[in-house]
Amino acid sequence: MAISGSASYVWTTDEFLAHWSSVNAALGPEGPLLVLGGTSYTALSDLYSTLVAQRIEVQATLNAREVARNQINSAKTALLARLEQFRGRVQSTFAGQSAGAAFAGALPVLPGFTENEARFLDAFDDAANLWQRIATAGTTLVLPGTYEMETFQDDIAGLRAFYRAHTLAMSDFRLALRQRDATQDAIYPVLKAYRQAVPSYFPEGSPHVESLPRLTPLPGSTPQPVNASAVWDEAEEKGRIAWEASTDPNLQNYQVRYTPGPDYDDDADEVAATVAPGGPLVLLTLAGLTQPGAVASFKVFVITSTGNIAGTPAMQITRPPA
């Protein structure tokens, strides 16, 4: 498999390692093969292990980001309902009372769900402050479910904590990406040098030369993407991704890739499955969907034997809340 983005680095490097191992065995006492002034199979293997660990870390930070995002959305939904109840209670409690008109007039407007953190929280800070002033003036307000002022304040603090967790997860994600990219940047010249070195050790047409893994796709047309769909399968309790067969004569396999969250990230995607031609063109998976309420984005890629690749538009699956 030629490199076709970050998701393919692990598999491509693995192919090179397998080939390098066979080359070292074939060279015998003339080996092992070294490139770039001394880089060995072991050095590439160490980089490979580092990359695998770093890709796991990227996914862990993505998952942490999505957990925080789901917590934020759940908390916002609950708080918006409570603010609406609070507005109604204040308006009904002080209706027709000149002394309470100021309280009703000071009620904050319900913020839009997509408002940024500061604007969203401002409305709830205003409401919490107003609730406190009403209590200080001698009126105790309790919303349905014995929901009291202190609980409202705690829920606002909880939302702030979720925002903070999301910010930290984003920072961790960016750092993990930089570390992963640095390792990929170290791997690429080793693979390139290896492809250049092998033909100097074996005669033209030898199996070791002919079987060299590709680093970049061969020139040629990009395959046509396939039609695909993605839904949550209630019966299987998994995401279901299905697609039509590719008619490309050079079809090698299909890959289903994903990223946690509603926005597909080509720089942080992972392979959910590699599917051979001729089999069932459907995947049942919990990739990115392990928690109730989780959202994940998927693409189905056609990969050819020449290393060319084409993906579908991103598709989102939402796992129902518990």
C-alpha cells in the first residue's frame, strides 16, 4: 500500500519492514542492509513502534475531546430547559407586582445552543445572580423536581468544567498530532532510501526488486469513489456502513476509515476495517461509537494495486443516548 495520508503510514511501514527482513536474510554475511549512512531495520522498527503508540494517543485525545463535547451538549440541553423554567417561574411569581417587576425585567434571554462558551455561560451567570437576588429579597423559588438555586449553580460550574476538559483535550490532541507527524517525517526518508538501495544489491528483475513496496502511487487515473451509506443499526447495536462494488480493474481492497466526532478529520483518521473485493460490502462496527450518544464520521475508500485511492464523502453515525 502506498502512502495515502496519515492513516496509511503504519501499514506501509509494516510492508517495508517485512521486505527489509527478507532482504537481510537474503544478503547473509553481506548484510544487513543499511541506508542513510547507517539506519538499520531495527531503527525503522523502533520508529514503527513509536508511530503505533502515537497513533493510539491521537485517538485517545480525540475520544477525550468527544466525551467532553458530549458532556457539554448534554449539560447545555439540561441547563437551557432549567433556564426556560426559571424564566417562566419568575414571570408568573411576580406578575402584576410592581415590586417584582425589576426581577422579571432582568431575566436573561435564552442563548442559542451554538453560542460560544462565553456568551452561553453569560446568560446562566446572569440567571444565577438573579436567582440569588430573589432569594435575598425573601422569595424562594424551586423548579420542578425540587430543583433549587444551589443545584443550578452547581450545574453551571459543571458545564464550565466540561468546557475546560474540552479545551485541555484539544491541546492534548494538537500535541499528539505534532509528535505523530514528527515520527512520520522521520520514517519517510528511510522508506525512500530503502527503495533506492535495494536495486543496488540484487540483479534487475529479481524477486526482491520486483516486490519492493510502493511509497507513492503509480501514475494513472484515480479510481471512482463508490456509493455508500452509514446508519446506526438498532438490531445489531452497531454502526452499519454499506457500499456498492467498485468496477475498477485494479481494485485491491476497500478501507473504511473513521474519526470520532461529527467532522471527519483526514489528518487524524484511523482504519476501522480493510475489506477484500468479492466479500460482503458491509461493515458493522463500534469504531468511534462505544459510548451512548457518541458521533463518528466515516469514509469508504477504494484502493487500487497501483496505490491510487478515492474516498466517499464523509458520513456521520450517531449512537442513540442511553
